[in-house]
Amino acid sequence: MNRPARIVIGCLGVSLILLGLWWTWSPAIAPVVDPPSRPLTPPIPTPETVDPSNPPPSAVGSGGGAVSTIDLRRLRRSFAGEPRHLGTAGPVESTIVLQGAVIHTGSYPPFTPSPRLQPSSVYWVQFTRAIQPEWKEQIEQMGGVLHGYLPVNTLLVSMTTSTAKHLMQKAFVQWIHPVMPETRIDPFLGYLSNLPPDQAPASVPVTVTTYEPGAIAALAAYARAEGLPMISEAAGKRWGWITLELPLDRLSTLAAMDEVQWIEEWVAPALLNDYAVRGDHLRVTNLWTTHGLNGEGQIIGHADTGLDMGSMTNLHPDFAGRVLAGIALGRTNNWADSNGHGTHSAGSIFGSGLSSTGQFRGVAAAASLVHQSIMDAGGGLGGLPDDLNDLFRQAYDLGARVHSDSWGSDVYGAYTTSSRQSDEFMWDHPGMLLVFSAGNSGADWNGDGIVDIDSIGSPATAKNVLTVGAAENDRSPGSGGYSLYTYGWAWPWDYAAEPIRSDYVSASSSGQGQGLAAFSSRGPTDDGRIKPDVVAPGTDIVSVRSRYPGAGTGWGVHPNTNYMFNGGTSMSAPLIAGCAALIRQYYRDEAQLDEPSAALIKATMTQGARSLSPGQYGTNLTQEIPDMVPNVMEGWGQPDIEPMLYPADGTTWFFQDQKAGLSAPGDGDELVLYAATGMPVSVTLAYTDFPASAGAGKKLVNDLDLEIAAPDGAIHRPAYAGGFDRSNNIERVTFTPVVSGVYTARVTAFSVPEGPQPYALVARGKVTAAPIIEHEPLANQI
């Protein structure tokens, strides 16, 4: 979360910055970064007085230390399977991109009727060009059932052999073939099944996705008949899911079942201020004092370990009177916080700072909270429902339109069932923004002095959620918490090489540029999308301390014992959730929008973000953050909310929350504006996309394009993508006007197999004329 002008985390600021949800990424709610096991209390041992070869027990960071049997996490991290290619490579339009395989339909034999084919099955149906709405209607009229989109220009369709034969005669159909069972298996599971027996587990927990919600009954019957332990099952709106312990030698048998769409490893989810809100970080204090944005009227959902004493009549003074509901999902009638994580993260979101005379207040200090306690009696996250739609819908029905989640599974960039469920909920509820921690799996395993890429967790890999990484806070060594630790001393296995090794956890290595927390998970996702979206302070965040007897104290108790230090992307996400509430308050109170979309909040947040490049290690071979924005280290940067909403440098800005959407390829809108020379103009497009089909190799479903036409005929497109962006649902075009005049921003539907597709647009620069929106229905003109 960076601050465009200097509100760096604008909202983050709540001074309570929590980073605390340690994002353990495992059912055991522990600090995801595995910081030193005991919070530091005076006198604080220093690296000089403690033997570096004998660090605290839990200083062995993520992945370090001995593993009892098979270290699945290590295998998952190192796995990088190349997709199989079926057929000979041809044009992009003649490929189907799956997760683990690419089918070249121009050379791979198509479907041919055969007595061996089942009377009804699921087929890949590829079209000659971008899918038109009327083609889908024709398939349904023929009796086909649509199950989702696959790139490129392909639908999954259940139909009879006869229907498939007739469909193949349609001029708009390019290729048809029954789905091959082996393509239903996640490549990592396939990799495990081919390892020698002494190098892989005999069985693993898996989640099986079914084409239809009701199909889980057949899978449950199979599991019972085979004596396979079932973990959970759920029937959703579009799909069904069942999680069970599966012997690896049963993979092929299960994949051959007609009901099965996809099989993936199940990874248990886990938990993943004053300095943050001021100065070069959030600077949200100006939003509070000058502009009156404090979250009033906003309701924020919060799924975490618990909240203080778990009693409406005995709430922490910083929360009193503003908790609308405390819901016990993991323990019967018990939403108290014996862990400390949930109380800390909640304080960063909406704490009033009453116990510190306002010093440690949350970003949205006048907002209200719906708390959902997901911690179970064993300290895990057993309160999470099998279908995350149920979790988010519960808070939504109570009025929440922002939801903060500092937990996830350690999947190293994979788009999992939980990612898909999160995307599905936001598609169905476009006014609700889900904010997730990116994860705490950042490490320098190859020892080159740069944190490795590809460590984002799930559901943070979802397209539609706002994924938040952690930047370093600004605390001098010895100022509390873990500030006196260097990364190399606290986690020597993860950060053995310079310059990370000698970098203090909460202070810039150079003393100048702000950097990222080394433990913060980096992108990209496995299909190449940009994550995280933004970063925010996540080290030594001070926030509310749970008063429950024996509750955890994170990274240490603050001198004001009503508060404590904590760190992790778990602390960064709540700050951004608070920022989102302030932006939403702005749109409702000042722009008079009844229901601003989550896409509009994301577009505003990312448009108002400031890059932290080059980071804290200079511009040499160990440069921490690339020059180009966005990038897989910080996303779009650290939000700077005040300068975005209330610019004071001569810039103006405007927005468009287009809810009608674009329905067919070629459909488009134009935004006409007058721009003057002398200052860059930046236009950001964001949209909430349809959930990707299980097993799709590329997760973007609906693809919108953004370009700017200049009065001299020049066309500007996203520079970071080298043209149109075919992977992400946040795009930006930045240009400096060469001449003053009329510029036209065009949003065009390249492909909308699941339309109509709404979107939001935010533009900022030296714009001297009000924009005009012109809709151009250009369907079928591609």
C-alpha cells in the first residue's frame, strides 16, 4: 500500500498497523513469518550479545528446519512443472490453455463419434473467434449445459454424443473433443504421484470440484465405498466441492469419474499505528482532521481468531459501541480472542485509540465492525466454511461492504478453490471488496540477495480481491517490538545473503528509501498475473491487545499495555481495508454514490498508489523493487489516499462506475476529456471478473482493453504490457500530453464469454474539461 503523494498508506495509518495476523498460512495460527518465538522485552538482546548460530527456536523461518516425514511445503515451493503440449504449435487462436497442458487444436485430432463414447459427457468446444452471446444460446437450445470458459475461445459443455456431432457442423465451431481425464489433475499432484515412494506421501488431502453442485453426492458415496476419509463437502451456487484424503494411486480413478471437473491439493488455511498513519507512510491524519473522512457509516467485515473478551457487554474501550455482531464460527458461542491476532488486526481497521488518547487509532476509526471468529478450539481456522461464499455472505447481509482477511494457504501462486470462491462472491456481489493478505512466504532461497518471486498464497491469488503485501515500517532499531532484529539474525535460513541479512526488520537498510518486508510474499501468480496489488506497512505495527487472560502478545507488549506490536502481511491488509472504507465513504458522502462498486474502490486505491522503487538496497544487482509499475514485488505500490482524493498540486481527477457493462466482443465506451500539457495523465481501468474455470491455464475470463487516443493520432496503451494486457483485470495507461486538446479514453471488450462485464475507470492529471461518456455498441466488429 503506498501513498501516491505521501499518504503512503493513507489509510493504513491507523497507527495500529497490525501486520499481526502473522499469516501463518497453516491451520495453526502462528506468525507466518515465524519470528523469534518470544516477544522481546527489556533488556533486549542484540545480535552482538546473542550467538547468531543459536537463534531462538522459531527463528527458523518458513521452510527452515527439519521435517518429520515428507516436506510437502518444500516440494510445493520448488515445483515448476512445464505444461505438456498436445499437437503441433500453431496460432494462439488454435490453442486451449489448461493448467498443465496446452492443446493445439489445429493439429490435434478432433472429436469423432464412436461406440466407445459415453452417451453424455463433458466436451471442450472451441469457437472460430471470441465467443458471441448468441452462440451460447444456440448450444443451450440444443440441450447443452455450459460449465465455464477456458482460454482461448473455448467452453466446457455437457451434452450427448449426438448433440456434439450436430454442434460440430456449426460454422462458428472450430474444434470439439471430450475432456481428457488426465487434464483434470493438478500438475503438482501428478508430479507427486510419479515420485519414488520414499520421496512422496502415500496420500494427500485433495479438494475435488464437480461440474454441478449436486454431483458431490456421487463422490461422497465413492469415498465411503472406498473407505477414504472425508474432510468436508459443500454444494455451492455453480459448483460442488468435496475434500478428502486420497491415496496418490487413486488419482486416475477419481479423475475418470464424469462428475469430476478438477482435483487439487488441499492446503489448510492459517493466519498469515502510529508510525504508519503519519509522515511518509499513510498520512491519513489529514483525511481525519481536514476532510472529515473517518469511516463513519461504513461497515467492515472481519474474519479472524476472535475479538477481545468475546462479549458485547465487555469490549475493549477502543471498540466499544461499534461492533455490530460477534459471530462464533469455530467454537460454540465463543468469539473471544485467546490468540491476540484478531484483536490486533481489528484495531488497525477501526480502533478508536481511546486507550491511547488517539495515538493508536485505526484507519477508519468511526466505522463499525462485523466480526466472524474463525478460530477453532484447537487454535486452527476450523471455523472457515467449506464454501467461502457463506462466510462473505454472512457479513454482507449484515451491511458490510469491505471484508478484511489476514489468513490463507501457502500455495506459491496457485489459483485454488478458495481463490475461485472469492472471485465468485465478488462477481455475484460487485459492491463488496474483499481484502486479503498476500502471505508471509517471502525468502531468498537461492542466496542472491533478492527475495524470490512466486510465493503468493490463496485466496490472495484471486483476481478480484485486493491483495496486500507488506512494506517495512519506520521504527529505528531498539524502538520496540522486533525493531532490533535483522532478518539474517532472526531468520538465518531464509535470509543468509546480503543486503537482506543485515537489514533491520523495521528500518530501511539505506536509511533513505522505504523498502519491503523480506517475508512478504511476492508474485506473480502461476498464470503470470500481477500480485500483490498494493503494499502497506507490516512490521512492528502497534495495535489493540486482547484482554483475554493469557492471550498472545505478538511481537511484544507496548509500554502502553493496552496495545502490542505485531508483524506480517496480516497487519498490512487491515490497514488497507480501513483505507478502502475511507474511499467508500468519500464516494457515498461526497460523490453521492449509493453503492460504489468494489472495482471503483480498487481503481481509486491503485491509481493513488506510489511506487517504492528502487526500494532500500539501491539500484545495483540487488535492487529490491523494479522501476516499472506494476511489478510482482509491490504491485502498484503503496496507496497515498489524501493526494488522490484531494489533490493539491494542480491535478484534477474523475471517475466512471460503469455498471451496465459491455456484453459482446467489440462493444465499447469512450471517455472524452480535455488534457493540457505539462503534467502526466494516468487512467486506470478495473473490473470484477467472472471466476475462472477450475483447471484453466489462464485465469482471466472477460478481457477488456484500455487505450487513449491523442489529438495528434497517437494511441497510448499499457506500457508495462507492451500493448493490450491479456492477463490482468486492473490496467493503466499513463502518458504526458504533447499537445493540449481532446483525448479519448476507450474501453473495449476484446472477449466477454461471461458478460455483461461492468467496469470502473479513474483518471488523474491536468484535465481542464469535464469528461463525456459515449457508448459505442460495436458488437461483432472484431
